[in-house]
Amino acid sequence: MSASVARRITAGIVSAATVLGVGHLVAAVVDPAASPLFALGAAVVDRTPHTLKDAAIRWFGSNDKTALFATMAAVMLLGAAVLGLLEHRRPWGTLLLTLLGLLVTTAALQRPTATPLFAIPTLVGTVAGALALHLLTPTSPRTKPAPLTTPAHTEPTKPSRTTAASTEPTKPSRRPPLTAPASTEPTKPSRRAFLTIAAGAATLAVGAATAGQWLGTRLRDVTADRARFRLPRADSPAPAPGAARVPVPGVTGFITPADRFYRVDTALQLPALTSSAWRLRIHGMADRTIEFDFDRLRSRQAVERTITLTCVSNEVGGDLAGTAVWTGYPLADLLREAGPHPDADMLLSRSIDGFTASTPLSAILDGRDALLAVGMNGAPLPVEHGYPARLIVPGLYGYVSATKWVVDLELTRFDRARAYWTQRGWAADAPIKTASRIDVPAAFATVPAGVVTVAGVAWAQHRGIDAVEIQVDDAPWQPATLAAEYSKDTWRQWFWRWDASPGTHTLRVRARDRDGVIQTDHRAPPFPDGATGWHSRVITVR
């Protein structure tokens, strides 16, 4: 690679970084969601086909956003290099950068919570990036004349008319001197000047991004707000798990710690919503519109409920399920205060970042423990799990029931409104399907012959688990021992003592819910309403 090409590539990368860094700083004042990086990332998420989304969650789990940012970084790095290469004799790189800036601006303005101010961060960043690109790869030409050359011209010697020597002055040539055509090439900064400008622009990009992150945190210090948050005292505390646990090492714990609880959502940047700024508006097909803040909520009785949540993207045998003790307020009571109309059949919940979920109203008003949750495992909700408030509705997959950072509840109808994931082809009716999983032994484990303990968990929220069975190879199904049922809204641990003989064996598990329905062996992917099939593990016995 020549030094000239390397310079242009570096110039493109530095200018693109300037766009993102300066845009991020301006967005800290306007709205963090207006940052060029997050606006572009959100547009990518919104337009990702469900097959790619499921694959990303299957491969990366809760780290799917890290994988998205890494992919975006690689693509943007390549695109930035192209910008620099195009900015040579003509400002094509600047033109492309401007067009991309306008596209990202459009994406920012299309965010659900966008205002006209959302255009400012990307526009300012694009101007800064274009200036950096111009300084690093100037395209204004200068003329470099070639050296003048005059061809020699000699007059023929005239014969002498006398015997004496005579001389005549040499006559100048009348032919005009020839000049080579002027050459045109871009003015290039010296190597030192280039390095100085590049270092300055890179410092500006990194400094602006860092300052933007710091400023955004200072203006919306949700971490400090959460530390000050006073969790309400529950009127009816959740009982301890007790006999709902099985004494088997390696089996999934009955209560999932908050830092190990799965996280699947569309938020590329965690919303910074403080408890003092939070409001919950209930409106729509109701007798009255009401609004709650935390002062009003604290006048009500809070409850504690232990509930298992499951993500619809969970594959057979996957870990996108977890159980926690949720502190909050009965959601049905809040809705009844608004007076739902008899023909309303859906609750459309909206997050502060614009995400929406459609929940069957009957699932909230039928007596189950649907909550407006503000606490998790005895502490305020972690920011990544919805602080300061979220919804919990037992028995339904999270994409229709577990809106985080919730600020708006609209009573409406399924034939009048659709939510984020249902607009993308996922089912509107999403009860959690019966599922079971083997936790121990681990996949492809080698165990000694003799008695081996097989254990795991099963769930069928709001129906409950009635039985779990294990099959070794093609032998008859054997009943497992169940831990005590905590409630029909939580998973149930189980174990089975296996007299293992040497060889390679396949273990399978299936469950039966309290309605008497046995878990199907039909293998289906998560889309559009949840995965099905039996979980299995291959074990070697020696």
C-alpha cells in the first residue's frame, strides 16, 4: 500500500470518527437517543429479519447488542476507508459523507420519540467530519508549470564574399519558445502537517464522545437516582422457596440473580429515566385518563410476587428464562381506576424509548399477579431490567407482556392497534409453551458408570407443571422426582436417579402441564410464537 493511499484511508476513518464523536456530544444535550451511532443502530435493529435476529440471540444470547456494535464498527470502518479513497481529485468522499449523514438524520427523525431536534446531532457531526476530511485530503488544484525549454536554432552560414574573415551578429530566432503543458495535482499537506491534523481530529472525536457520555450521565444520573430510590414495603411478602429447591449441584437456582437474569430488548442504549421524571399515563378506551408518579404510587399497597419470565426467542434447552422476586403494584387495580370500556381487549404499553407491546386485557384482569414492578430480588430494578418501572404479566412471553421503562398504557383493541413485534410478524397471542430442560449432566459430559443424577427445570407459567419424564435412548419414559411447586407462575425443579451403563447414551426430557397436555416433540423455531420440541443431551458413560 502506498503512503498516499494509506493517508486517504486514515483521513476517511478519522473523519467518520469525528462525525460519531461530535454527534454523540451534541446528543447528550438534545437526547441520547439522537446520537448518530444509536440512531443508526436502532434503524438496523428495526429492519433486521427475524431469522437473523433469532440467529444472533442463539449465538450471542444477551450479548447480541455487543455483537451488533462490533459488526457495525467493522462495516463503518470499511465505509470510512472508502470515503477517504474517494476524496482524491474531486470531493466525492465529502459528497458521500453528506449523503450518509442525511440518511442517518432521517433515521434519527423516525425514532418513535423523535422531535425535530433529533436532526441536530448528526448534522453537526457531519459538518465536523466533512471539515476534517477536507483538511486531511484537500482537493483544490494548483497549477505546476513545467520548466521552459527553447530549442536551439542555427542560421545557415553565409559564404564569405571576401577573403578576409567577417562575422555577422547572430539573428535571434523568431519561433516562440516551447513550454510544456501545465500539470495539475491536488495540494497535499506535508507529512508532519497531515499527522498533526489527523491527531487533532482523532483527539476531537474521542474527546467529544467521552465528553458526551460523561455529560449525558451527569444530566441524567440514573445510577445515583436508583441508589436513592426507596423500595416500597410489600403488604404481602413473597414466601421463601424452601422445598421448591432440589439438592442437586449444578441445577439452575430457583431464584435467578439480577446480574445473571437474561436481557433481550431493542434498547441499544439504556434509557436514562429518573424516578422523579417518571410518569405513567393510562388512557384510551377508558372512562378517564389518569397519571401516576411515584408520590401517588407510594400511597398504594405494594406486593411481592415470585414469577418466572421467558423470552419468546428462547430455543429448546435455552437459558432465556429466569425467576425473580418482583416488588410492585397490582396492574389490574391501576387499570380499573381508569375504568376500561367493556369493548377494550388490549393494553398497549409503551416504553420511554418508543417500544410497544400488546397484552390481552383479559390476561391482566383475570386475577393473575400482573404487576407494575419497581423492584427485583429485594432491590430497585436494575437499569437494564427496566428501572424505574416495568410490566410483569405471568404466563405470557415477554414481547407481549414485560415492557421495560414503561411510561404509557393505552386501553385499546387488537383490531385497532399493533405493537412493535406484532408489526414484524410475531403472534399477537403469545402464551408461554410448556418446556423442560436438562441442566446436569452437562452436554457431552463423561460420567462413571453407576447411579448418575439427572436434573433440571420445567415451566408452564400460569398452568403449572404436573409431571416430568426422562427417556434414555429408546427405552420407556421414566418419571422424575419433582420439587415442591412454589406456584403455577414459576418453574419447577426436578431430578432423576439413573443407573447408567457404559456407552454413549442420549437423554431426553418432556413435561406435562396441569391441564394434562404433554410437551410436544415437534421441533419448531421461536418464530412466530415460541419454540417447541424435547431437549436432549448426549452423555458418555465409562
